[in-house]
Amino acid sequence: MTDQANNLAAFRAEAAEWLQENFPENLKGEGIAPFGGVEGDRAVEGDAALWRDRLASRGWGTPTWPSELGGGGLNHHEAKVLSEEMHRVGAINPIPLLAGMGVTMVGPTIMEYGTTDQKQRHIPGICSGKVRWCLGYSEPNAGSDLASLATKAEENGDHWLINGQKVWTSGADISQMCGALVRTDSSVKKRDGISFLMLKMDQPGVETRPIKLIAGASPFCETFFNDARAEKDDLLGSLNDGWSVGKRLLQYERASQTGARPTSNKVSGSLQSLAKSYVGETATGELADADLRVRIADHLMHTRAHGLTIARITAEAKGNPEVSAAASILKNSATRVSQERAELTLEFMGHQGLGWAGDDFSEDEIEHVRGWLGGKAISIYGGSFEIQNNIIAKNILGLPETTQKG
């Protein structure tokens, strides 16, 4: 064996032993449910809080982040081994969920653009899973044309005063911090007068109003700023260069959305076994519905191809932290796989896939229905399916620009 293989084998043994000693057995297979589900909107307590704290104390909630900032300091090979060992014992890493936009978007952007002081003040809280971040991007009149945003930030002595409105602010009502794009100069071209500010959500000048969605949850909010305060040293990047910072953050977001996630909160069995429990099987153990069997096989091939494409792109990057346009390919592929799985699940559940509430439906059946409804948003948030196709056309295929430039 090579030195690298020996080191990874030793690390695998170390990780397995640590998980055996520290992962609460009663959380096995429970997925994200004990940590507030998809929205993460309830207090984490008991064994769920214990697991969060133990994971954070080792830095393994953010395994590849610098250890001096609260991360694990692992390389990508070690992080993959850790993920495999956690999966083997039925454990999940709840910290990306609990940190909101912190792990997937804000943290990497702070580490790239932030000062030493900003990194020391903000990154450890993200690594702990105790400081949740939201993002103030979209506005009622600035959605796809984000550069038309009107929320203003004005200098006021040793701080900034922020006034305006944001919308579709995920987790704003349960977040402690917000990273917001604001207008700091109205006299220049719209993309040239934007800055990125970080501010506390728990202050008199911030009001949030949850937006209830068809799936029954409220992960999105309207957010109002009325003389909200941001400190002068919480300007991320350069003044009036927030467009560059904001675009970079969106690249991290799209890279984080390349995994084809199940819509259910719990870790369940295979799609094949779940289908058999509803449709039945033949004497030779095959799914009884031949047509459904073919379509599930097609879906599993799509899922496998998606996973292999992620592995190929990761291997080609060879540890390069730059986020490429390939993330757009994977985002759309992940959308297809996730929504396809949800559609198939509801189909083979039959009339049990129509439940919203009541004793006639199990908790898992209701969760699948609500997950199917909520999963419709995957092709919209983080850059819609169509926007991702435009990025693929221009940045990967090199097709000519056909839209108006803002």
C-alpha cells in the first residue's frame, strides 16, 4: 500500500472508533428530523444537541475548513472517508442544516474575501452550528434582475444604516446573521454601486414575515429593514464591489446544490424495497408492475450517472477551490433526480400518496407528499432550471449571448 492509502486506512479506523464512542445510537437512521427537519425551525435539544456539539468540537461539521477557525483541517480524501463512515453507522452531519446558508455559501465567501478579523469573528460560529445565516438578495422588484435592487445602506458615523425590503429570504425568521446585497452608490451603473454587508438579525430595525408555501412549511420570508444597523467592519470585500462578492457566493450556492437529495427527512430504505411494499412482488422477487420496474431502473441509472459525474468533476478539479460552471450542469441533474424520485414514490404509493393529514396515512406517507410538493421549488431556487441552462449554453458550450445585458 502507498503512504496515502496507509494514512487513509488509519484515519478510517480513527473515525470509526470516534463515531462508535460519540454518536448517540438512538439517532441512527433519523436523518435531519431531530434537528428541525428541512427548515431547522425548532430548538435542538437532548441527544441531537449532544451530537451537534461533539461533532463541532472535533471540527468535523465542517471537515475541510481550517482547524484554527473551528473546522476539521481534513483533506478532501479524509473528508470522503469520514462521510462514508458516518453513513455506515446511520449518522448525518447536521451542522450545514443548522447554520442555514453559513456552511454552503456565506462561510466560503468570508474565507475568500474576508479580513482576518472577519474570519475569526464569524467562521467559528458557523462551524459550531449555533449561528444561523440567511441571505438578503432578491427584492420585490429585483428577482432575476438582481442588479436592480433598491435596498440602501448609508454611512452613519461608525456604522451603516440599512433601509429597504428583501423577499424569499430563506430562514430569516430563525437566523442570527444576514449577508445582504445593498446599494451604496446610486450615481453609477447599477452593478457598480452594490456592496455586501453582514448584519445581526436580532435588532429593532429588522422585521421578518414568513411566507407560507403549498407544502405547509414556511422556509421563506419577507424581510424589512428600517434603519437596521451594520458595523463598518462588516463590509465584506471592497465598497461598491458587492456584485463580485455576491456572484461568487452564488457560485458556492450552486456547487452546494449538486447533490440529489431525498425529499423525506428520514433516512429510508431503497426505492425498490419501498415500491415493493406498496405494489407487491412476483414469485421470483421482482416488482409486480413491469412498467414501473423499468422506470425505476431508468431513475436509478440517472442517479448513478449523476453521482459518477460529481466524482469525475471532483477528481478533475484535484482540490482546486475554484467553482466552475460545471456546477450548473450538476444542479440541473440533481433537480431531475430528486423530482423524479418524488414523482415515482407518489405513483407507487397510490391513494396513500394523497394524504395531507389524518389517521389513514402514516407519518412517512404524509412526509413524502409534503416533500413532493416542496421539491417543486428545487428547479427554481438557487438559479432556475432555465437560468442554469443559459449558463451552460454560454459558459460551457460557448453559444452566443442572445439576451439583453444589464
